[in-house]
Amino acid sequence: MSARSAQAPSRGAAPEAGAAPRELAIEGMTCASCVRRVERALAGVPGVTAAAVNLATDRADVDADRAVTAAQLIGAVRAAGYDARVAEPALAPGAELVARQASRDRELSRRRVQLGVGGGLTAAVIVLAYGFAGRPWSAVAQMVLAVPVWAWVGWLFHRSALRAARHGTATMDTLVSLGSSVAILYSVAALVALPGRPTYFDVAALIVTLIAVGRYLELLARGRAGSAIEALAQRQPQAAHRLPAPGADRLDAVTDVVDVAPGRLAVGDRVLVRPGESVPADGVVVDGSAAVDESMLTGESVPVLRRAGDPVTGATVNGLAPLLVRVTGTGEATVLSRIIRLVERAQVEKAPAQRLADRISAVFVPAILAAAALTFCGWWLTGHTPIAAMIPAVAVLVVACPCALGLATPCAIMVGSGRGAELGLLIQGGEGLERTHDLRAVVLDKTGTLTVGRPTVVESRPLDGSDGRAVLGQAAAVERGSEHPLARAIAAAARDRAATVPGAAAVRPVPGGGLSGTVHGEEVLVGSLDWLAGERVELGESAAVVAELARRGRTPVVVAVEGRARLVLGLADPVRPESRAGVARLRRMGLRVVIATGDRPEVAAQVAAAVGADAVHSGLTPAAKAELVAELQRSDGAVAMVGDGINDAPALARADVGIAIGTGTDVAIAASAIILVRPDVGAVADAIALSRATRRTIRQNLAWAFGYNLVLVPLAMLAIVPPVLAALAMALSSVTVVGNALRLRRFRRGEGSAAPGPRPPLDPHLEGVGS
């Protein structure tokens, strides 16, 4: 994992005493050089202790003394040549989220129109340049078609280059603007003053259009991080039922409620949460009991019983009974807001992949300018005319044009991601690709990643000497109308075992206990052992069976008929059949496999043993998962995180490479660099292998792009390569880059499984089951 710059906030570090975090939205950034320039400008403001800028989200995260004003920070950014404003809060209203998306869509639509027009005009210029080169009107027609491409489509590059020039720096856009402008201006001059000289209108148009395509692809990917934040914010409930009298403490005393926005709630307010509704804010249950779906927080599929005195979390979903809740946290103080902040912080703190072309451009551009000037002066001082001296100088600028540099990354990403899509592997941009090469560990979420993600009846233990099918059918009859995950599992087990499911009457849910009903005139109780004991059921051997199932990580459900326990069912979230082979393949690739889950230690340990993981950590909150990833990064190096739930989003964002299961939540998907359409751990290995292959291709392309410049620039300076051959060399370089990228089409599943070397031993503090 690459080290961060000294000015950036350290991972997970709190601001220094007296420092206040600020968040700015930055406008006008186009490359890594822009990021570094904005960071330097913000770090130069007196009182700023740290500054980190994220190109993907166009956000700056600043830790500064409280005396530092937003106006000072914005002024520093504007002095650096960019614009800035105070960022909107994470939990923006729904209308603001829609407005952000609409703004992105408008910009993408504008770029598509530009590319459509520019592509058509460029194609026409190329046809004229190579099909009608000998016609006297061809050069004029090329100029008429190429100038709009250079001026309109290329304005994005020209504007950025002028901004950089005003501040004495150079970026990737400087190369694009310089190369296309020299080709256009020389060609116009040759057409007007030097009849018969070759022109390069096709080169100028091709440069602008191809690089604009790459910039459009980058813009498509840059909305990903913002989408993760928006998906989290949209989990916030839209309304809360507030009691007019804040002192009410019993459900039966509730006679009236007032619907308000959750943002208007205050600590101490009482709210009514009806069955099936989301909890509007963090709080404590005052009255009532219900099974609450906390999967957005823990990722676990089984609802948790919450009764008076228990805490509840905003955006979790209430079950079958109403709850009276006293609000303890609102707005930025809620768990959901803290999760959002974790994702935002992790995305800002880990710098986006710095493309080699952008890192070198600040040196490369002045070097090419100096080489062109030296070439002109050298030929002029040796007795040649200024026009004759300009020819090799132009050849230097044309041959150094960054067309191949601009295509190196997007072409590889396009081909690699296209091949990945065919294999069910979706690669969301290039940031994660450059980090896959150095991966040393993979953290796997348990629920939905290694397991199927829903409870299933895995054991049936009859207590009456029968095969248990008849009693299972009675239990399914009582559970059939319930939407509880355990009820659905019991109904599915009855279907799978061909049990007869009769009709049930007088079905009554008991929050935290189970369900009761009448089947064929017999009273049937389905639920926990403790509840049945309270109902004076004759338990018999059921207590011992329940204890044994619980020790092995099962969720026991007891079925009693006419006051006697007749059947014990063991439910669990079963391991996917392919998980063990997938984990083994990851280990053969030299990766350490660690399981992170919010589930109980005994369940986590059983799954880890079943799949052959190196280590397992249980009982983890979303923040603890992110901290585990950070710990592995400090001890091992680059880490990939694989998950499918909202609770995985902070860890996915913190990891060097986030990999989401496509059947998971939108938040997990949006926070990840890679998405797996099929929920198979083997697909994780495929994704890593394909990403590594794509990354190698990017590096090969960039090496070629720079290498041919290093060879041909000296030849152009010596006039061995004239401008025409320089343009041809540039085109061939682009073709080579594209052809090399197309080799990724041959990637097959199962490639790249060999380990690069022996796996280091697991750190002792990561062994075994954590809590």
C-alpha cells in the first residue's frame, strides 16, 4: 500500500486538538496534478493541519483550527485556479440528491453530444486526409472540419491548460492542448503561407477526439463514490410519528401523533414506530417488544428482539408489533450518519490511483517544450531558415503528442471491464485496478458472501419417535402467514420434505417468543424454548437438543403440540457449496483470507472451519470491520474487502480494493471498485486475476507510450523523423496500445491462480476467533 503524503489526514486519525473538520466541493479538477495543487493550496492556509482531496468525488476534507473560516479555504482554492464551495451535508434532502444526479446526467449528455459531433467531423477529416489527399480543395475542407473539433471539443483541455499555465504548472491537459494546437496552427500556416507543405488537421482532430473519449469514460466512473453516499442517505426514513406529549411512556396511552420530518426530531422526543416501518432516529424502546430487522447495520438476516430498555438504530425496520421509542440521537449524531461519515472519510483519505501519465506530465511537458525549442534553435543556428528549423521542432511536438498516453488506461479498462462483464465481473473504473497487484489479504463478509444469506432448516430432530414430517407440516401451517425469515424457512422446509401443510386457525404472534395457532383442533406452539417453558409446555428432551444445536451455531426452534414438545428444528445460514473451493483458490494466489462478521463467535468459527479461512473475527460493528481492514493494511499491506450489506460499506470504502456481491445492497455496490454478478467466492479470485491482468496491460501501455517518445523524440530532433512520419508513429503507437489492450479479451476463468510466492505466516494477534 502506497504511503500517503504528509499533508493528508492519516487513516482513522482524529483531528488535532482545536482543529475543526471542513468539507469543500471543488470544481475544475481534471487530473492528479490538480489534486496535488488544491491540496498544497489548502495546506498553505495558516491554521490548516491537514488536507486531502478526492478527485472521484470532487471533495476536499480539511482539518483546521476553528479560527480558519470557510471563506479563507475557498479563497485559497480559487487562488490556485479552481472553484470551491462548502459541501452539502451528507443527509441532504431527497430533492438535493435528485438535483446532484440530474447535474451529472446533464454533463454526461453534453459530453455525448460533443463526442458525437466531434467523432463525425474527425472521421470526415481522416477520409479527406487519406482518400482525397491529392485534391486541391482537400486541405481547406480538412481545416473547415478540424477547427471546430479542436476549438469546441478540445475547449475542456485548452481551458485546463490555460489555468495551469497561469499558475506556472503543466498537466495532462497541457499535453493534449499543446499537441493539438501546434498541429492546427502549423497546418493553417502551411495552408496559407506554404502551399505544398503537408498539413496535420487529421492529427489535431484525432488527438482531441480520442482523448475526449477517455475523459468521458473517466467522468462516468467519477459518480461512483457520490452514489455510495447518496444510497446511504436514502436509507433515512422520510417521516416520523412524534407524540405531542413528550412524557408518554406507554403504548396504550398513545392517542394522537404528529407526522414530522426526522430532521425535526429532538433528543427526548417520543415517537411511535408502527409494524413494518423504519425507525426514524436512534433511540431506546420505552414500551413494546418486536423483532427488529437490523440487517442494514449488522448484515445478519435474523431479526433481533427489542423490548423496553433496548436501543434501536435509525433506519432499521420494525417487525410485527408497534414500539414506543425515546429519541437519543438525531441528524449527524445517528449511527447511520456515522456510517456515512466513515465512507466519506475513507474515500477522501485514500488518494485515488495516481496515473503514471499524470505524475510524469509535469516534467514531461517542459522537457518536450525545451526539446522543441532546442531543436528550432539548433537548426536555425546551423544556417537553416526559420521555416526549415520549424519542421523538426513541429515533428518533436507531434511525435510527443500524448494520444497513446491518454488511451493507455481507458482502453485497457474498457476491454478488461467488457471481458469482465461477460464473465459476471463488473469493474467500476481504474482506481482499484492499480492496487490489486499488491494485495496481500482478502477480508470476506460471512452473511451473503460465504453463506446464502438467509436462514434454512438444516436439522430436524423429532422427539416423539416419528419422522417429524407431520409435526413439521403443523408448524408450517402456523408459520405460513408470517413474513419472519425463520417462518419462511420453516415453510420452505415443509415444502422440500413434502410434508402436508393443513389449515391453521387463531394464529397469534408473540413478539420475542414465536407463534401459536390451532391445527385440526390441536394447539400448536412454534418458537423459543424459553417461551414454551413459560407456556407450561412439557419440554422433555428438547432442552438438551436445543443446547446442543446452539453450541454448534444453529438457531433452535421448538414445536409443541397439545402442550408437549414434539420437534426441534435447527436453522442456520448455510455455507455456499462453492465457498470452500473459492477460498482455497484465493490462498493459492498467495492471499490471506480473513472472515469478518457481526454474527456470534460459534457461528463464525463454524463457517471459518467449513471454508478453510486463515482467521475469523466475529461480533464486529461496521466501524470495527473498517478498523480490522485498517489493521490488516498496517500489518500486511494492501487489503481487498468483499461484502454485500450496508454494514460492509465503511470497510469496502476503507479497503484498497472493494468487491461487492451483486445481490447485495446498493450501498455496498456503490462503495466498491468491483461487483460480482454471481455470489461465488471463486469469482473474487477471477476478479482479482482480471484486475491484475488489466493493471499489467495499463503499465505496459504506458511504458510503450513513454518509451516510443524517448526513442522518437531524439530522432525527430535530428530531422530523421519528419512531421508526417511523426504523426504516423503517433498513430501506430495508439494502434499498439489498443491492440495490447485487446489481448485481455482472451482472459478465461481460473487464470492467475498460482501464488506469486509463499504466503507469510498469519500474525498471531489475528489468529482464531475475535470478538
